[in-house]
Amino acid sequence: MIAKSIEKMLSENQEHFLIPAEMVANVQENNFLDHALLVLTKVRYAKIPVLDNDYKFKGLLSLSMITETMLGLDELDVSKLHEIYVKDVMETDMPTIQDPYDIENVLHLLVDHPFLSVVSNDGSFTGIVTRRELMKSLNHIAHEFEKDYTVQEIEVKEDK
């Protein structure tokens, strides 16, 4: 359980954690991999959300998923990229969160994921919460905590 004072300070910045969908690079599940490769290369992200035609969240696509399809025994074969759909190689087993989200759950999930996709009740993609944004907030708390709270050291006695 998060200490109430820390949770309060995190909650004050919670609105800044979400990067809205319109600011997040994405591809559609029916795009070919050659298009997705261009998008990933252009935005310089390792992984991006995959959406359907109705902007519902479907999964994630990474550069390594695309390059895996290009690997041959002796060389890279880029000709396959115009024949394979994003939905054929995307990752679909990943956590998502809904807004409003539980900060403690987000903290646990961001340990293993650089970002979390935020979806609405109907599955629409609303944005991402990134480890980077949360770390900026934790950095703020680390520097400002004692301005808002009095900290008292407690001597811990060891049992012998």
C-alpha cells in the first residue's frame, strides 16, 4: 500500500501522466508492415499502439516484431513486409488501464512496461501513461516532500 502522503502528491499530478491519443503515434491493424516500419522509424519509438478502424485498442507493435518477419537464413527479406498485416504479428497480451486509474496498480505495471495503454469502457484508445511521466512526478515528490510534510525519524530497536 502506498503511503497516503505520497499517494496524495502523486494524485495531484495524475492528470499529467496521460498523454492523449491524438499525441501518440499508432498504426492500424490492417496496415501492412512496410507502413508500420516507416511509422516506427520516423517517430523513433520502440513500440506503438495498434488500433482498428474505429480507434479501438487492439495491441502493440514493436520494431523487433517487424524485423523478426524479415529474417531469413542468410539475409533480410524486406519484400514480405508488403504482404503481412500488422494484426498478424502484433502483441495482444498486455495490460491496459482505464481512466480514472489506480496509481498503485500503474506503479506496479510500469515496473515491467515502459508505457500502459489507456482505454475507455468500450475499448477506445484514449492515450498512454508512460514510465517517464510517472518518474517525473516521483522526482518532484523526492525534492518537494519535506516542504509539504514534516518527517520524523523513528529509532528501530532490534529484537535480541
